[in-house]
Amino acid sequence: MDTMNPMTLAIDTHGTYTASSTTSSSLWHAYTAVLAAVCVMVGVYWDISWHMSIGRDTFWTPAHLLIQSGGLIAGVSSGYVALHTTFRGSEAEQESAVPFWGFRAPLGAWICIWGCLAMLTSAPFDNWWHNAYGLDVKIVSPPHTLLALGIFSIVLGALLLTMAQQNRARDAERVRLGLLVSVVGGMFIMNFAIFLTEYSERMMLHGGLFYEIAAVFFPFALCAFSRAGQHRWSATIAAATFMTVMLVLMWFIQLFPATPRLGPIYQHIGHMVTLSWPLWLIVPAVAIDWLRARYDSRLPSLALAALLGAVFLITFIAVEWPFATFLVENPAARNWFFNAANYVYWAGSAYVARSHHFSSAASRQLGMHLGIAGGLAMISSAVGLSWGRWLTKVRR
């Protein structure tokens, strides 16, 4: 038994899993993992804002501590669950666990432990990187990528833990836990959106590359949560959670004072600078939830994926394109609420001038790029629907 593949043990492909209800230990652990995922994602947003406003700072900033605290909450709680389940677990807890190196814990717990270790490793790696190569102003660097993988693992672990609880629960409890799954889904989408920030600046939102990249990631997430969640509007709730958290952070963090500490300083800001207005993913999410519920049993899987992918791209462009025009070209958007004047302190006058116009390079051969984006959205939707179906089978 202990030598079997953990992924095989994590699901029940025939629907004969014996543990039909949640266990108290795994239930508190699921809520703890969700709390950890929220802490990590809020900390990541705060940390990016810190770098945009103040610059490279000590490791011991509140944002860094919140990120690492989230990782530690997930890792330590998962380690405790592994030890408890291995040595003192009840029969139900043993049944809902996956063996690994002689220890037993839910699959999500093992992923959280790995994520915690990756996050802790990324901190000294990042310091060494800066000492060796100097400061950077990019999100995507090797130590940041390792951190992002760790963060993604924490969110994924929280998702698997909550999915296992939802799939073992019954009736009203199942629906309640389905809402918790959608909250984790919001953090899942937020992780994608933040990591893709450099490809989704408002000046790029009329360009083909942005829609190609969006088509790879977001239909996958929305279709997966639409199928895996027990709520009628699971993808919509996940997208609404993503937008709500991003907007609250955008509005709230700006209220705090900040002074740049590293040169060059072209923007003499006096408050924290935050990320731009979040992507309007709630609109395609509503369409995907409605269409999937209506046609899931009527259309073959590939036809449904093609429909959802096409609808995602059409509805996403329909809302994002005109809103991007407003953000870039309308002076009414350059205020606290819409945050279209969130210039980082190292942004010179040339960058500010470019930010009032769409990138000409991004809009070249737009029709071809949108055609490619449509195909990518369909493939992404197919993978998302397949993964969502797998998630409904997770029990351990």
C-alpha cells in the first residue's frame, strides 16, 4: 500500500471511497491552508507595491514577513497533520491520507510542505542573486520564479485540501465548502494575474500578445473551477474574489505614505504605489458558468471546450478593450479610484508619455494574434475542464 503512487491514492475513480464525511482534523487544516494562501497572496501584492514605491529593502519588511508567514502557516500545519496522522491518526484520518516516505497526510498537505520549503529557499537565493547581479525591477527572475512556484504550491495545496473536504461532504456542508473552494480559486487566479503583470500593463491591453497570454492561463482556471466547484456560479465567485481582493488592496495600500530610497528617482511620490486595476475576468466567468451548466451534458467535451474558449475571448475583449481605452486615454481615470497614474518612482517622463498611448508594437498583426489567442483559449478550456473533472474525484 505505501509504495503506491500518491496521485493514485488521492482520487477515487469508481466513486467507492469509504470516508463519506469530513474529519475534524482535516477540516481545520483546510481552513488554515486557505488562510495561509490569502496571507501569501496579500503579502505578494504588498511586496510588489513596496518595491514600486520604496525600492529594494531589507528582507524584514512587513510584506516579506507576511509572505513567509503564510508559507510557514501552511508548511508547519501540514507537517503537524502528517505527524499526527502517521502516529496518532484515527481510522478515518488514515483513510483520507496519502503515504509518502512512511508518513501519511493528505495530498494537499504534501504540496504545502514542498511549497513552504521552496519559499524559504527563495529568500537567501534572492539575496545572493542581488549581491551577484545587482538590483532588478522585474517580477520574473530565477529566485522570484522559485518563490512563485512555492506560492503556487501553497495555493494548490489549499485547493486540494478544500476539494477533498468538499468531495467527502454532504448536502449543505458540501455547498458551503464549495464556496470555500471558490475563495481559493480567487487566490489561484490572483497568482496567475500577478505573475503575468509585466505582460498586462494597460498600454498593452490592445495588443495581441496580451490576449494570447491571457488565453493560455485564465480559461484554464475559470473552466476548472466552474466544473469542480459545487456552487452554480463557482467560476464567477472565484473571479469576483480575485477582483475584490485586488481592488481592496489597490485602494487601501495607496492610503499609506512612502518615500523612495533608491535612485534614480523620477517620480517624487509620497504614498504607496499599487498595481493597476485588475483584469475584468468576472465577465467571461459569468458566461462560462452559465454555458457550462447549460451544455455540459449536451455537448461532447471538445465541442464544449471550443465553445467556452471562444466565449471567453469574445467576452474578455468586449469588456477589457474599452476599459483599457478609458484607463490609457481618459484623464478621468488618473485618480485614486481607477489608479491609472500609478507611476513607479523610477519611471521617467518618456515612460509617462508612453503610458498615455497604446503600444504600437503590441498591436501589430492583431488579427493573427487574436486568432492564435482563440485557439489557445479553446485548448486551455479543454485542459481546465479535464482538470476540473479530476478535482471532483479528489478524496485524500
